[in-house]
Amino acid sequence: MGNKIKAILFDMDGVLIDAKDWHYEALNKALRLFGIEISRYDHLHTFDGLPTSEKLKLLSTQYFLPEQLHRTINQLKQAYTEDYIYQCCRPIFHHEYALSRLHSEGYRIAVCSNSIKKTIQTMMEKSGLLPYIDLIVSNEDVRKAKPDPEMYTTAINKFGLKPSECIVVEDNPNGIQAGKASGAAVLEVATVYDVNYDNICRMIGECEK
């Protein structure tokens, strides 16, 4: 018989918030000021799921982007991202339904994202999900961002649980790798629309068999 599941750990971008394009557009808007742009192909195959600081390190290697510009570009990117959040971030009913039900049923809920804490909090607030979140783990709370498992092991430890009592919900290779390396079960989703109460309950049932 499997372990009883006690917590659901969600990634944010592409899982709870359809924000991948916002980050892509915001970073490119900042980079264009310095004559650089990330292609859609590179975004999907190389940069997806990495924190901005890691993306900028890769760009310095590929395009000789001076490291002295990283701080400025990162600040511009965060400002542009906030603009997109306020313009585009809205509640999605099936997410509100899923998290409110899971929360009322006693499951602990965490959001573990490579974004900075301010961005996560703003997105959770604008999407109507903040009341159901017990814990936020951002890239500022760990030494190593995904694909390292530290973000998920941090959440699991803060909840005082075993990895086998947790389910990670992820959509991209870096996050899936991090979730699996943490020892938790991983529900892999293709889009934000796969993140619904029925699919999460089905995964809980499989883990508890």
C-alpha cells in the first residue's frame, strides 16, 4: 500500500499561471535595448524554466553579453514582467476550484518557482489563489534553482513531510527533473488546463494504491 499524500507542490509558470510568454516577452524587451534577442526556439528548448540569472549567464556565453549588464537587464525584466502580470493575470476557475477543494480537504499546498518571491506573490494574488497557498518557495529561498531539487526538498522539509507524502506538479524538463530528484511523485502536465481537480485526485489515488 502506498503512502498517504499530504501535500501538493506546484510549479507556477505553465502550471498555475499561463505566463511563459510574459517572461519571454519581458526579457526580450529588456535585451533588445542591448541588441540581443532570444528566439522562440531557444526559449522553448534551452531557456524554459530557468531563472533569469541563469538565462543571462547563458547569453553571456553565447552573445558575449557583458556581465556588468546582468543586474540592469534583470531589473528591467522584472519591471516589464510586473506590467504583463497587471495587464494579463486573471483567475482561472478550474485552478481556484482545485486549490480551494484540496485546501479544504486538508492537503498542504506550496508554490515552488524559479521566479522571485515578489513575482510569485503578485501572480498568486491576481489569480485569486493566494488564500489557498500555505508556502511559497522562490529562487531567493534556495542556493540552487531548478533543475536542482533544493526548491522541492525545502518545501517538503518545511512541511515536515517525507518525499513519498508529496506530489509535485510540473510542466517543463528542468522542473520535472527537480521534482523527481526530490523523491516526490511527479504529475507531468502539458498546459495549465491539465492542472485540475480530477487529474490531481487521479494522481493522489495512484500514489496511495
